[in-house]
Amino acid sequence: MTKEQIFAKLSQIIQVNFAVPSEHITLTASFRANLGMDSLDLVDLIYFIHQTFDMEEPVQAYHELETLTMLVDFIHEKLNT
């Protein structure tokens, strides 16, 4: 799966489940500052990522990821290793 495909799926997840307008969802968007997500939202996002991408990474693996670019790169790496 390409990074563009991963971003498209993440964008859809964020729009549908967290009611974030599409114009706010960019690769440089910060989860907290730009998307207005709190820690509970991020836990929910991880759940949706696990379901969508068939991943089972521990929650702690996501702690350093602050932007969509970082998350896309993380998912891309895990799916392609």
C-alpha cells in the first residue's frame, strides 16, 4: 500500500469518526493542535487503524507520533516489513 493510499484511508477515518473537516486534514496536521484530538480520541484512532490496516501494534508504539506524516510513515513501514 502506498503512502498516498494510507493517507486517504486515515483522512476518511478522521472525517467520519471525529467530525474533522477535510480541509483541516493535511500531512502536516498535528493531532492535538490542528485536528483538536485529545488522548481518548487518539486511543480510538489507534483502534480504527488496527481495524483498517489489520495491524496489532502496542499503543505505546504510537506515543511519539504527532503529525499525520509521522503516522503515515509509521503505518507504511509496518505494512511493508
